[in-house]
Amino acid sequence: MQQLNTQHLRDYPKKPKQVYLFGTCIVDSFFPDTGMDAIELLEREGIEVIYPQGQSCCGQPAYNSGYKDEAKAVAMSQVKQFPLDIPVVVVSGSCGGMMRHHYLDLLGDDPEINNFCQRVFEFTEFLVHVLRLKPIDQGPKERVALHTSCAARREMGVHITGNKLISQLANVELVIHDYESECCGFGGTFAVKHADISAAMVADKSKHLVATDVVRYVSADHGCMMNINGALDYQKQSLRGEHIASYLLNRIKGNSSKGSL
Amino acid sequence: MKHIIEEESKYAASAKAFRANVTRDLGNEELRSNFRGAMDYLMDKRKGAFSSEEELEVLREQCKLIKQRCLAKLPHLLEQLEGNLEKNGIKVHWAETITEANEIIAQLIAQKKGKSVVKGKSMVSEETALNDYLEERNVECLESDMGEYIVQLAKEHPSHIIMPAIHQNKKQVAKLFADNIEGFEYSTDVDTLIQQGREVLRNKFCQADVGISGVNFAVAETGTLCLVENEGNGRMCTTIPDLHIAITGIEKVIEHLADVPPLLSLLTRSATGQAISTYFNMINSPRKPGEKDGPQEVHLVLLDNGRSQAFADEELRQTLQCIRCGACMNHCPVYTRIGGHAYGTVYPGPIGKMISPHMLGLEATTNLPTASTLCGACGEVCPVKIPIPKILLRLRQESVKPKSQQPEVMKGQGAGRNNVEALIWKVWAQVHKSPKFYALSMWGLTRFRFLMPKKLGGWTSVRTAPKPAAATLHERINAKQKKAKQEKQSQHGRG
């Protein structure tokens, strides 16, 4: 039985002409290819993508560490970067959840904040529910696993939208790994503060992913992937994760995917 | 009520040792496998217990509202409960601290010249370390719940609030029984083990002077104590000895008898996947004239032990909605890895992380709220919809708040504050709220990426270090836009 989770249920707007992209600080500094691929994918669908150069981080690292005032200052500065009444597409379920749900608590439920939160969409959510994307798969036949981050799953419903997108790829078989819904052990500063518990968790997650015998797994969050790919690399496994934006773009263009580390 | 957190609690010391406990238990393969197997089993049982998501969701919402309503009227309901229990002949005692609770119970036993106690399962009595207290006063305490009996024989504490001995497998239990029970016929068959354990317990029920039990729901409007159990030991403890003492936390009071069925239905299904427990006891009074069984005297001890501190804050009050089903620990990826003893507290797992700081103070428990990835698995299954991750976040905030900042919501506020860390976050905020500083710091990170250390503390003990990109997304997009502009201009020029 799937847990009923109503938090991510919402009304979706019509396909817009323009969107904002929120790249996230991890993508900005470690995985810019993901951001570029997300933009290309959106542009192929005829959407103009605006990337405000003043954006930085959603504030989640400080928020999750208990530093509310610091998180608040950064969150408020981000809201100001996205003034137009157009969707804000976020290439991370975790940051998306922060901006869509936690900003209301953090910044107060005023009309400006509320309007901003209503405009936040996780990338796959936007592709499925707003663009109604039907990706034409031109890639070779392959099997792939999907890891959804916990926030992506529980706050943004990515286990549904990510699954739907991959299921639509004609040449791709989606393989479900054991303990699919279980956390990979990242948890931001948790991985540093409680490194040994985190290590035990990522050992299990990587073991279950390797056991599927796929060459690639896909995720909508680079936080988890930094954790899982780092562990896979350390274990000298060939399996790697790739962000779903890059994966979809490569399938549509018929390129073979490469995975990111 | 004042908040007094007792220095002498033995759990404060073991909770402080959380990190060492974790290292110890993560390295225990047998323990790890016992927990993984048991938690997988319990998660499956729960999944099978609800016919549909909709049914579960409706019931969770209903039970959340019941508990919230009861907590909103808590002081009034406690008075009403006391009045109706006394009317029914059940004496009520109030204990602010665990020592007060233990003193009350010891006095009641002494008045009856009691020498032996048989106990039903009660986590609140674990909270007060009642067995130790009574044994120091030469009163023998025997745990009669099979799981509790096992941990008592092993001189341990419960590792799970519903299944106290879940950390032991049947081979370990067989060895324990062989070492401790006279005439034990060695077997690793579960039914045989339980049968032999029960024979020991059965004899004790008939000899004990006092029965002590917990309470799952205390109904204010009728003055009824409800006790949920599977082994029948709860009924024996509360009916055979002449003196029955029940102990529970103040948050267990509910308003109406009609509130019981939905709560009970959700409790047993969330806990063990049972539609209903084997036994459900509703205790209304001591033995009445003409009745053939039941105790001569029934007492209820209502314990605060930090609960009123949680009650005083609207957000933290939700902690008290808990009906102690254990589903949060069954579904917790951290609990599954480290097991129940590593927490060092009476209540382990997500509920333990939420409630223990009120009982023991943040000084002893500052590592507990941070030992979570905030994955949300606990909140997703909580039958009374406690937003557990949000409460853990709140406790993290209280833990890093400056000690002097008013109002002081929790004992031990600021215990987790580290000036270096606080400064780092201050600088972090300055950088990330200023586009200029942010661009500069990202420029530095990417340009000097060759300086990125290969070793990053605990991170690289099982992972390789991530490598910053050669150029940021900001820069790549800028470059792309510049190129597009130039192409446009040159096209324009040619045209």
C-alpha cells in the first residue's frame, strides 16, 4: 500500500511562456551541467528560461541546523530575486520542498511569500503536471533505477512524477531497488555530524542499487547523489547516478548518458 | 507546574554517551540483523492492517483531532479524571518528578507491607526506574510481560517501547533462559520458549502482593483506565494482587469514552498490525462488595516529568499527542541501524528524540534531535500526525539558541551551541544573501578547486570527496547569453 500523501497535491497552471530556474547552490558549484541540461530541455519545449544571477541557496542548510535567523535572511533574499508572477522551477526536490513548504513557516504567511511559494515547482513535477511532457525516447535500450530523495518524495511527490517520466521512455526499463523509499543517509549536516550512522545508511543504499545490476540510476536531487555516488566511487563500483534533467535530455537527443560525480 | 528535571536520572548519563553507544552498536552485526529483520516484519504487518489509504488517512485525521482536543483541555480533563476516578473508588496521586512517583508507589506498598510486585508492561515505570528504586527497598519486582521479563533477566532495558526485547533473537533468548531458569529444557522454538517463560510467571502472579501496570488511555468522563495488551499478564496484574497501582503520564487522559475506539483501532494496527489486541482491559474501580475478584485498592499515579514543559509551547505540545505505538521507530532508518539502546534514553527512536529533551533537559540530549536526516518516514506513519521532523527542527533551534535568549522554552536551552559553528552560519548567511559575496565565494571555490582537500572528516571515511566544477552555473549561463547576443549582433551586422 502506498502511503497517501496529500502535501504535494495542488492545482497546476497552464503551460507558461516564461519560467524562472532556481539552480540550487550544489548544482551551481558542483554540477552546472545539470542546470544547463534543465534549461535546454525547457527551451526545447518552447519556454523562455530566466536565471536570476542574484540567486544563491534556498537556506536549507542553516534551517536544518537550527539557525533560523540566518536561514531567514537568505530565504528572504531569494524571494526578492524572483519577482515576476511566473513559475520558479527548482532542479532539486529537497530545495523545492524548502521553498514551497518551509518558507511559509520561516518567513511568515504574508501575501508576497505565499505567492512565491505557490509558484515553486520541482523540475519533474513541472514537466509532468504543467508541461505534460511526453518525452520521445531516442536512446538505446537500457535498464535504470530511480532514487527519490526523501523531501522530493514526501513533500513534492517526485516518486510519482519521476516514475511517470521514466516509464514514458520507450526503451528504458525502470527497475525498483530494495528499500526503494528508504533514506540514503545524506541529510545535509547529518552526514557530517553523525558520520557513522550516515555511513551505515549509504552503505545499504549503494548495496541495494548495485544489486539491481543497472549501469545508471537517476535522481532529482544532487544532495543524495553526492552521497551515493561518492560512496560508489569509494567502493570502486562502476554504477553512477545522473540527474533526471540530464538523463531525460540525453534520452530525447539519443545521446548515451554519462552520470555525474 | 514547575519544570524540575532531576539530576540523578540514570538516563541522563547514558543519553550523553549517545555517540559512543552508536559506535558500539553499529559495529554489532548480530544486533544490526536483529533490528533490520524485526523492523521489516513490523513495517509489513502495519502495511497489511489497513484496507485502503483513504481509510488510514481518515482515521489518522480523526485521532489527531481527538488528541489535540484533549490536550487543549488538559488541565480541565485531569481534574475531571481525578474527580471521576475518586468517585469510582480509585485514589489519584500527582507526581511532578520521577522521584516523587517512586516515593508514592513505595509508600503505598509499604502501607500494605508488600514484599513482592508483579508488573505489567509500563514504559512510564521504566522512565522512573521503578524496579531499581523498589529493589533498593527490598521489594522484589517481577516483569510479567514476556519481552520485559527477557530484558529483566538480561539486566537490560527495553530497546523498543512495544517490543522490549526486540534486539534479541531466539537463540539469544534460549541461552538467557538456559542460564536463568531452573529446569529449562533447551529449545530455540519460539512457542516452547514462551511456554516455559510463562510457567515461571504464572506462579508469581499468585504470590505477588502488589500489581503495577501502565495505562494507555485514562477516560475523564467515566473515570476509566484502559490497558492494551496481548499476553493476559496485564489482566493478571490488575486483578489478582490485592493492591493495584497504575502509573502513567499526564498526557494519556482523553475526554470521552467514545474517543477510545478510533484511538485503540489505530494504536494496535500502527504498532503490530493487529486489528485489535488480544486483551483490552477497562478498569473502573476496585473490587465491589459481592464481586469475586479484583484488587481491594486501586491507585493511579499521574506523572509530569517534563511533560508540562512541552505542554506550555504550542508547537512542542504536539509531542504529547503520541499514543506510544512505536510505528515511528519501526520506520526510522536511523533506529533500524543503531537499535534502541544506543539512544541511552527510555524512549528510543523518533518519539524518544522528541520527548527525552523535556524529561532529561537538552544538556543530556543535545545529540538526539540532530541524529536524523529529517527523511520524514516517521511523520508519514505517525497515527496522530505529529509533524516529527518539524519538531526535531524546533528542538535543534532551541539547542543552538544563545543560553540567555528569552523566553526560555526548554531546560538546557543553548546546550548544543558552539560559538565557532554559530559564527560560520553568520558568515554563511552574509555570503548567501549578498549576490556579490556569493559570486565571489563561488568564483573562489571553482577557481581554486585543485585546493579542495581529498579528506573531509567523516564524509570521506566511506566516500570520495566531491569536486567543484571548473565554472559555476551562473558563469556558464552568462557566457551562453553573451554568445547568443554576439551571434545575434553579427547576424544583424551581416544583414
